Amino acid sequence: MKNRLLTPALLLAGLAISAILPATGLVNDYLQFVLVSLAINAILCVSLNLVNGWMGEFSVGHAGFMALGAYASALLTVRLFPGAPPWLIFPLAIVTGGSVAGLAGLPVGFLSFKTRGDYLAIITLAFLMIVKSGLENIPFTGGPRGLLGIPHFTNLPWAYFCCVVAFWGVRNLVYSKFGRGISAIREDEVAAESMGVDTRSAKLAAFVTSAFFAGVAGALFAHQLQFINPSSFDILKSTEMLVMVYLGGVASLGGSLLGAGVVTVLTQILQPLGTWRMVVLPLMLVLLMLFRPSGIMGYSDWSWLKPRSERNPKPKPEPKR
Amino acid sequence: MTPLLEIRNLTREFGGLRAIADLGMMVHDSDLMGIIGPNGAGKTTFFNLLSGIYRPSSGEILFRGNRIDRLRPSEIARLGIARTFQNIRLFRELSVLENVRIAYDSHLKYSPMAALFHSTRLRQAEQGSTRAAQELLDLFELGSLAHERAGDLPYGSQRRLEIARALALRPSLLLLDEPAAGMNPFEAMKLLDFLRWVQKKFSLTIIIIEHHMQLVMGLCTRIEVLDFGVRIAGGSPTEIQNNPRVIEAYLGAEGEIP
């Protein structure tokens, strides 16, 4: 029973530390920026991993969901309720951002009933282009110039909190009958259906949850940078997420954390290289595909990230029939 | 008494090809029915129609008196028709235990909300199904392999696991598509005993597609013969063995063979 409370206690301690740390002066603004980016990237990575890792589809449209979350939340704080107290409006903005993105996940989910693999990837690409062009052409969202003057609400505690919720949510989904259904679709969709898996609901659940958390990440992103425009959410943004997923490991919570960590840190370290840094990451990806195609932690996880009942199971000795 | 399964005028066309033509059939509780026929006779198509993977072009399939020919495969599976595949279709990257748990999951009733919060009720339900899955694996002598990758199992164990997974649906009707494929005669005879035991233990009705004649003749109480999508004969194993049309379908007409 004592162990049962250990993880929540540690997570709470983490939240306290994330709140106190900036006040101590131990971390400067730059480091805080990096840590917040890490949290946002981790949320993006785990959300994309649900579709690309656990379900085994290939979505390249995740920047679109992120954009919807970013714009929906920013419109709320900039246009609709400017000057509202952050403790009230920011949680609302995050949930709105997530929900709008989640809702947009529905049509993509419906389309995934009939299409798979490459074809579905093209649909997600089309979705991204629709979102981006849409945002560019609607004056209310600032057109191609984007939205300016977004309040700086995203701080370390908020980013940390959202990141924990995203991982907790995805973990609970993945280690439930719905999550097992999603993995079964990846392995063999026909067999999954024949074994009673309602593949349609499972696909919808995967796309909506995934889009929701991408939207949450978008809301955090908008209120971190204080400025968003449609070209922040182009195919390159999606590519960055793909790199994180396939680097860290498909269908893995720990891999999502690891992938986001490596990419965030490398992006900062390689800053002096300028545009050449866009060569290093893809090169890593090539090496990874050659030697470890499912990523560093593909299909496996650290046991502390799993629910208690799923940890270190000991096989029973085989009885005689 | 309503038969367990009734098939009326079942037809399935692929373009101009009639893979199943005007098929009628009755299957009663506890039957052990064999389906034989040359390659391309429409046997697997028939199973795909029964399990909902294909929709019939015309005709009806009734399970316990209710039409099932418009249902999705997952709905049919939940009603109690489970199947295995000719070319084993396990969830290869998942563990042996997870393979069986996925089939048990259809009996777990909890909402997505409960899943999101991992409620106590959910945890108990999951523990129950894990235990049931483990017990089923023990029965199939796969218990000690529960945490192995399903794709890593030897061929024979994969075949057994596929049957175990199908039984986790707690079906009343089990469809086996060439379970003895790739087995030598000795292994096939072991499979025969095993299937008899399974049928009694789980009080099942079984329909089996098989080319291994010794197995079919030894196991089945009734045999139906298909050729080019048409039922050409049906009856007890002895009747089938002596039926001239069956011999013709398999060996060609008399006088053709030198």
C-alpha cells in the first residue's frame, strides 16, 4: 500500500519543484524555455505515438491538430477574453484547444475506417494542408501574419502538469481493453475484428485522444512563444514529431519521453551549426532505421511507467494436463 | 428445434466468379462437421462469409435463428462464432498472454471513462480476465510461454495458441481453417485427439476445413464436400468415401487416370 502512493507522491513533488525552481534562480529563462519545450515535445510525441506507434498507422498531419489547439486557445485568451485572470482562463484555453483538436480528429478517424497505410497517410497530409490554408485565409485568425500578443501563460508548472496528464491518459488508455484493441489493429486488423475487437471505435478513440493531446500541446506552445502563424505548423513540424517518435521508440511511453528529450536537447546543442543541424537529426534517423527500426525502446517500456498489474509478470510453472 | 446454424441459398460472387453458389446447410449443436473439397472450391470463402469478413451477394446465414449475414465480424465474434485462419494470424508482436486477453476483452464491460481513470472496477475486471487467460493458456500447455512474443513461438504452438485465442471468446461455434496444415501425419493424429478433447471440454460445435483426410474422417460426424462453390455431397465419413462424385472431384472421372 505504501508503494501505491509512491508514484503520485513523486509526481506531486515534481510539480512543487517545477513551481519553486524558477524562484530559486537556479534555472535561468533560457533553461526554463528548454524545459517547457521538452514538456511540449513530450506531449506531442506521446500523442503521435498513439496513432503511429500503438496503432501502426502513419499520420503526418499532427501539426494540423497542434495548430487547431494553438489557435483555438489563443483566440480565447486574445480575442474573446483578453485580460482574464490566467488561473481561470488558461486551463479553459488548454481544454478548449484540446477539444477543438479532438473534434477535428473525428473526421480523420472516420476516414481511417476505409483507408489504411499510405493512403491514410496522404489523407492526414491533406488534412494538414486544409488546416494550414484555412488559417491563412481566415481574417479572424490573423491570416498569414498570424496571431500576435498572446499572453505568456505557459510556465514550468503548467507544462509539467499537462505533460504528466498526457502520459497518464495515454498510459491508462493503452493498458485497457481499448488500448489492446488498438495494438491488435496494428498487428492484424482482420484478426482483431474476428476476435471481437470493435476496430471502428478503437480507431476513433485513438485518433480523438491523439488529436486532443496534440491540441493541448498546441495551446501550451502558443502561450509559450506568444506568437503563432500558420507556417509554424507546416509539414516540418510534423516531421519533427515523427523523428521523436521513431527515435525514442514506437508504442512506448518511455520511448516518447526519450525521443522528445533527445530531440529537444540536440536542437539546442546543435544551434551553432545553423541550418546544418537539420542534417544531423535526419541522419540519426537513417542510422536508426538501418539498425533499430522500431526506435530505441520500441514496443517496450520501463516498468515504473506501467500500471502495477502489468509490471514484471512472473510466468507460472506449466502444469500437466 | 432451431439449428445452431442455418445457411440458405448462400451465394458470393467475385466479379464473374461464383466462389459460393446457392449453398444450403444446417449445423446442429455439438456437431463435428468437416468441409472438404479441392483447392479453390470456396471453403475459406465460406468461412469468411460465416465470420462476416465477406458479405454474401445473396442468401441468408442464421445463427440460433437470427440473421447474422449483415453484421460486422466483431459482432459475430461476440455472438459466439470464433475462428482460426488458414495462414496463422496471431498478433505477432504482442505477448502470448495479450493475444488471449484481447479475445477475452470482448467480455469486459467498462466505459472509456473508466479506462481513462483506471477505476478499481476496471482493475478487478482486468485481473479477472488475465487470470482466465492464464488458465486457458495452462490448459493448452502454453502457460509457461505467456510472456513470450507470439511470433517467436514454434509453428505447432502458434497453431495451438490460435485455437486458445479463439476459445477465449467463449464461442459456441468454432471454425477451424486447415488446423493441420504443415503437420506431419503423426502430429495430425495428435491434433485429432486434441480437437476431440477441446470439443468435449468446451462443449463446442466445430466446423473444420481440412485436407488431411485421416483427420477429417476420424474426427467428423458429418462431412460436406464443395467443388467450385457448389455442394456436391454430404453425409457420414463412410458415405463420403464411397461417393462417386467425390472421388471424381478429387481424382477426376473414371478412366482418366492411366
